Amino acid sequence: MRRQRRETEAFSLSFLDVICCGFGAVILLLMITKTVQPQILEQSSITLEGRVADLQNQLFEIRGETAIFNRDLNAKQEQLSDIKERIAIMRSRLAGLNGRLEDDKVSRSSDSIIIEQLAEAKQSLTEEMQRLLGLQYQSKNNLVAGIPVDSEYIIFVIDTSGSMFSYAWPRMLREMENTLSLYPEVKGIQVLNDMGNYLFSRYRGEWIPDTPARRQIILNNLRTWNPFSNSSPVEGLTQAIRSFYDPQKKISVYVLGDEFSGESIARVVDTVDQLNSELADGTRKVRIHAVGFPVQFSPEAYTNQTGVRFATLMRELTFRNGGTFVGLNDYR
């Protein structure tokens, strides 16, 4: 009996040893395999959230640019349709002229007689027009008549003083639209006020690309644009020439205003002569045009001589710089 009890106790101790060793091995395996700390996982999740936010911002910017490109594309497609329609009309006219030429073949002597008759008819028609219309005849759109439109880049320098904004602003917007219509398409546009402030600050010192959509945006923003002005176009004009003068570009500057409050007209003329120097052929690369608004004749406006001085300055500047000065007969 005593021997059997001793064997049972020995078996129980061995079993306990095996169990303890097994638990120890499990704990050791857990300690070995636990390599990733909770802090690292938390930092990884924060980094991923930041990247997702950046990607979302980029997506919003891309969507905005896509909308702008789609508008420009639609405008180009409309222009292309108009051009195709004009080409079709011109081809039709050309086909008609070719048919007439084939049907009406005449000798050289007959051609000479016809040419002489046409020249006489043209001369008599001109004389009749002068008699009926008078020597002082101007076209209905005399606000832009006579202005050369050979420039590839145009800059507007606009007087944003209280007198212009309060009395002549609707008329100024119409003149802006009329002037833009003279240039169906240019390589660049820019708009400054008489102090040299840009209508679009993000295009400071750069050309605004010309599209129908951007032209409409320019006109829309001008409706409420009223930065500080000292009623003198000198600062804006000189800055426009300094910033954008390029001997390789044909540029026109349009000054729209009603006053010149500076001290010396001659000093302004000399400064512009230095900035826009005369070329060997007597021309200058920057044309200067001006439109004068007679706000000084308004019953509500304060009457002074700054309007007369503006007209005097602009006549001299446009004459020297290959442009045209247009004095309006009404500011409304």
C-alpha cells in the first residue's frame, strides 16, 4: 500500500511541471511576437487622415479648374461654329463670283472701260456723300472711330475717382465693351486704375488670357470696382508702360477718365517719352489712346479745370504716341 501511494505523488508532480512549462512557453511567445506599439498605430492613422485631407483639397482644386476649362472650351466651340459659318458664307459668295466671271468673259478693252466707269462713279459718289453729309461727318460710333486696332495686347487705365464712379460709370462700362468689340481676339488684356492698382491682383505684372468668358468677368467685376484714386491717370499709365513694355509686342493703352489733378503736363509728357521711347522709324511700340468723360459739365458735379487739363494732357500724349483722343459730348 505504501509503494502505490508514492508512485501517484510522483506522477502528479510531473504533470504540474509540464503544465507550468507550457504556460511559460505561451507567455514567452507572446512577448516575442508583440513588436508593434499602440503609439505607432495611432501616428499612422493620423498621417493617413492628413493625406486624405490633402487629396480631397487637390480634388476640389481640380474640379474648379475643370469647370473653368469647360467654360473656355464651350466659348471656343461657339467661336469655331461662327467661323465655320462665315467660311461657308464666303465660299458661297466665292462660288457665285466665279460663276459670274465665267459667264461674263469680256475683252481687255471692255475691262478698261468698266474700270474707268467704276472709278468715275466712285468719285461722284464720294462728292455726293460729302455734299449730303458735310465735311464734319462722323460715323455713328464716333466714340471709337479712327482708333488703330493693330495691337495684340491691350491695357485699360481707368479713373476710379468719385466723380467718375458716381456720374460716368455706366457710360465707362459701355465704352469698355465697345473698345473690346474692336478686338475680336488678342493675346492678352490687363486692367489697372489710375493709381496703378490691378483689377485682378493674381495677374499682377502678367497678361490676362483673352477668352469671351474672361471678358465677361472683367466687365462684371468693373461694375463695383472702386479703389482709391487721386483723379490723375499718370501713376497708372506710367506703371502700365514700365510693367508691360516689350519691343517685341504691339501694345495699346486706353486711358478712360475725366480729370488730371497733377502739377505739370509737360513733366508727364517728358516722362512718358522716356518710358516709351521713339524707334528708328519714328513710331513707338506702345500706342496711347484716351477717352475723356465730360463730368465737369454735370450740374451735380463740382466745376473745376481738371477736366480741361485732362483733355490737354491726353491730346498731347495720344498725338506723340500714335494714338487717338476721343472727347465724349455726354458722360451719361
